[in-house]
Amino acid sequence: MTNSGTGPGPITPDGSPVDFYSLLEPGAEPEIAARVTPSGGTILELGAGAGRVTHALVERGFDVVAVDESPEMLARVRGARTVLGRVQELRLDERFDTVMLASQLVNTVDDTLRRDFLAACARHVKPGGAVLIQWISADGHDRWRAGTGRQDGAVTITMTAVEETSPGIFHATMRYAHEGPGDAGGSVWTQSFASKRLTDEELAAELAGAGLRLERFLTEDRMWLLAVPA
Ligand SMILES: C[S@@+](CC[C@H](N)C(=O)[O-])C[C@H]1O[C@@H](n2cnc3c(N)ncnc32)[C@H](O)[C@@H]1O
């Protein structure tokens, strides 16, 4: 199964509905980045989407380069330099204080692609810099249940289906419903994706393969971790 999405507006190659991601508020990410990045420092945001986190980082005074393979997503980014392209092929002639790989891209079921994502992080971080990775832990996968979800402002996010189709490989579908006013009011999107369950040890080994060392988890839910050049 390839990742896919449905609903109004453009859908990215990985199944992300652009209009839906444009509605979401920044969460804890800007504060997490600020904890590990020097004031006014440089941040490379990989898979930046419509700028949900980018805009908050720019507001905090960081110098941000936002990378995404979706031109429709990048068209919504303001205040940052944008680079249209695939993370795995990225070769910028510069290094950054912090490189962010968000949105559980590291849980891709394509092992080669995961290594290429991590290699892109490693070749763009300064010596002594920080690589911030958002992932779903093994426990996180084990807690996935159809029918669970959360509210994000006027958006209801529900996991409508999840199945472990082979050992460690999960296929899930999310439903995003926007009940608020405005053009997007009443819109419903779905996003289906595959995710690989990685243990802490497996993740640490993947990082080591890219020349990175798992330093520590940054959030209580362990979804964000700090890796540094080994
Ligand atoms: C789920 S969206 C989240 C966007 C943003 N990180 C956020 O949290 O709001 C994931 C984004 O990653 C981008 N993406 C996925 N795989 C990518 C790749 N291999 N190279 C570049 N961008 C990618 C998609 O186009 C999409 O915009």
C-alpha cells in the first residue's frame, strides 16, 4: 500500500491534505526547537508542509529553511527560505544548527528511504548541532486503536482503521473533520499510511548507521528525540 489521501484541495504524494495541514496550530515543536537551538540560529525543517511549525519558528527569530516535495504546501510558507525537493535527495551547500525531521517520516516502511532521510539529517547538521526527530515508538504503535482520536481546535482527528498487516508493519487510516466556520467548515479528509514499528534499540542502530547518536528523548510522550553527530 502506498500512502494516500482524500478530500478537498490538493493532496501531497505522501497523502497529506494541504488544506487540512494549513488549519492546524503549532504544537510544542517551536518550544522544543528553541531548547536546543542557539538564539537566532539556523534551522533546516525537513517535510515542512504548509508552515505550521515554520511560521512559529520564524516568529521566534530563527533563520529557517523549509524543505518539502509538495509545491502546494510550500506555496503557503511565509518568512522562510523554501526548497522544493525530496528530503532523501537534498544536498544543500550549508549546515544548520538544528535539523528537524518531523511527522514520523522516520517510521517509513521503506528501510532504504529511512536511511536516506537520516543521512540527509547528518550531512546538513553542523558539528555540535542538533537533529530533532519526531517518531512513533514501539509502545505508541501498540496503543493504536481504531476509534481513538483527539480534538485540535475546530478539527476532530480520528484513527478510523489500523491493522498490523505483517510483523511490525502497521497500516492506518485517519479521518480529519473540520466543524468550524470559514471555507473549510464541514470539510472531511482522510489520510492512509503505512508505519514501521521500531524499538528504541532499532532506532538507535539506524541513527548510528547515519553517524548520529541518540542523546535523549525531549518530551514525556517520547515522540521527540535529540540526536547529535557521533
Ligand atoms: C504530514 S505533513 C506534515 C507537515 C509539517 N511537518 C507539519 O507538522 O505540519 C508531511 C509533509 O512531509 C512532506 N514529505 C513527505 N515525504 C517527503 C519527502 N520524501 N521529501 C520531502 N517532503 C516530504 C509532505 O509533502 C508533507 O508536506
